[in-house]
Amino acid sequence: MPSIAPALTPILLLCASNVFMTFAWYGHLKFTGKPLWLVIIASWGIAFIEYCFAVPANRWGSTSYSAAELKAIQEVITLTVFAGFSVFYLGQKITANHLIGFALIAAGAWFIFRAPLQGVA
């Protein structure tokens, strides 16, 4: 494991992973004139790089976080990266409805990290 704090390493790797993932999944939307087979192959190449960050993030992250916590972290990072990508790369607006939906997902992540509710299995 790298010499960065064990709890921070997976977060940084998941940030890098999500940048590549977002480009793999949505970057081709700016290239609608290209053949679908070509953008699929390009997306696979980008996704390979994404996996090179995501797999170690989850492997090393499992020493500090549960699988559910890692997934919650990943989802919040994904939404944050996607929102920036959508605005700055695709030139699309983030609406109030988007922000409310993202906030609800972040609230779900908050519940995963809080102490278990008393009397609930």
C-alpha cells in the first residue's frame, strides 16, 4: 500500500478512477459522428485504466472501510465528478432537480457511515 494515509488512499484512487470512468461512459457523446464500434473500443481502453485505479482502491480501502462504505464513497465521488464533467466537458446545465437527487444519494451515503440505529437489525 502507498505511504499515504490508509483511509485517504482509496478516496484518491476512486477520484482518479471516476474521472476515467466518466470519460469512458460519457466522453463519446461529443463524438456522435464516430462509428459506435470505434467508441466502444475507445471506451474499453479508457475503462481499463479506470480499473487500474478502482481495483487497488477497493483492495486497499477494505482495510479502512467496509464494502458498503467503499460503495457509498464511490457513489458520492461519481456524482461529483459527473456533475463537473457534465457542465465543463459536455456543456450541460445541472438543474435544481439534479442537485436534489444528488443530495438524496449523498444522504444515503451519510446513513451508511453513521452509527447503527438502536433497536433496528
